[in-house]
Amino acid sequence: HDTHFGIGLSLHQGSTAISDIVLRGEEVVRIYDIFFDYSVLLDTDAFFRRVIEGEEFQRPMSTAEFHNLCGKYVLERERKLGLENKSFLAAAYELGVPLYTSSPGDSSIGMNVAAKALQGNRLAFDPSADVSETAAIVLAAKRGAFHGRGDRGKKHGGKSAVFILGGGSPKNFMLQTEPQIQEVLGIDERGHDYFLQVTDARPDTGGLSGATPGEAVSWGKVDPDRLPDAVVCYVDSTVALPVITAYALARHEARELKRLYERRGELMDLLREEYDKSERR
């Protein structure tokens, strides 16, 4: 849905009191109190189908690479329409931020990729690449690789953090980077150092969205020594994120961009180096 904004389509505030049967008859789609015309979906579908017909998409790739390639075209459309800072996808492309999706098939984009595959399109998402690349980013952070390119071989000295809005599959996908490093690859690690989650989900239902950082410690996802510093904020994400963002911008000067997308190969090399030394191979 982020792409709607980047390609100049409109979403509107509505009311949950309106009949969904009436909305369906009027070809209006509802996301709680956000309304948009059904044509917005069709136009966005058409945009992605045209994009993925390109030669650079005719192969398997990680979702980070897919989003980077798509972000280039969304940014191009923004500029043609005279828009600015409308799309998260376009901004991530411009700033070299890798974007991963834990379940790409569970989306309108995935549905359109499947439709094009019926016509012979060779684009395919590579979940193994996503798992390895995200684990590589975390391992590099813990090894101090982001302190400077010359520090890549350091054994210790860095920290990793998770900032979670909501929960569900993306929450586990981000947290499972540590079990992938420790449990599966057999690399010495202790878990993420910092845990900050904004959620409205209760822990007592047993769902992942409400799972506490303490529970994550039992999986090796969070460093037990850092558990006292973990924070869970039970509040609507649309309330919390602007406040947290304003605080961060007011308290800290802008930092040099890490441009992790361009460093994926380097980070994967570090992951392979440590896995090659593991007894779990």
C-alpha cells in the first residue's frame, strides 16, 4: 500500500460505521477507517506487472533486491509527478536501506508475481537469501563491522537492536536472526542487545505479536544480560512512532548513512567465514 502514494494514487479517511456491503457496491476498499477506490488496487497491480516484466527481474532474488529494483521505479514515478518523500520504498532505494519481507507471497505484489509466472516470467523470491542476508547484517553489527570498514574482522565490540512496530511474521523474522546464527549456524553469540516493541497485543493469548522480550531470551533471541533494558510499549503504533521519531531527531545529529544494501556481499562473506569455522557444518 506504500506504493499507492509513490505513484500518485489517493487514500482517504472514512468511517467504520459505513456498511461494508455498501462500500463493496461502490467499489470502495476499506482498511479500518482508510478508504480508497478499487481502481487504486488495479492501477498499482498494473504498475508492478509492468515493472517486473523488465529483464533485470528475470531471475530468483532476495526480497531486498526486489524492493531495491522496484524502489528505483517508484522514485522515478514520484519525480515525474512532482512528488517528494511519499514512498518508504523509494526512500529506501535512495538511501541504500535493504527491505526484507518475511512472507512475500502474502501480498498483492506476490499475487501479481504469481500471475506473471503463469505467462513465463522468471522472477522468483529466494527466502534462503533473505534468511542469510538478515543474519549476516546482525552478525556484522555484533562484530563491530559497522564502526568502520577496517573493523570487519573484529570478534566483538558491536551491538544489535530490534525496533518492532506491531508484531506477527515480521517480528519473528527479525528476531530469528540470532537463533539462525547460534542454533543453526553454530556461531558463538548471545542475542540482540536492545529490544523496543510498540504493540497492542497481549502476551497471555500466546500469539507472537504479544510475546515478551523475556520469552525471546529463552529462544536465544535477546541477550539475557540486557533484558532489564528491554522495553515494550502498549500503545497504537501511529501514536508512538511520530513521538519516538521526533525525539530521535531532536536529540541526535544525523549520522552517516551505512548503505547496507550495497554491503550485502561483504556481510555475507563475514557470515560464511564464521560458519566455515563452526562445528555445526
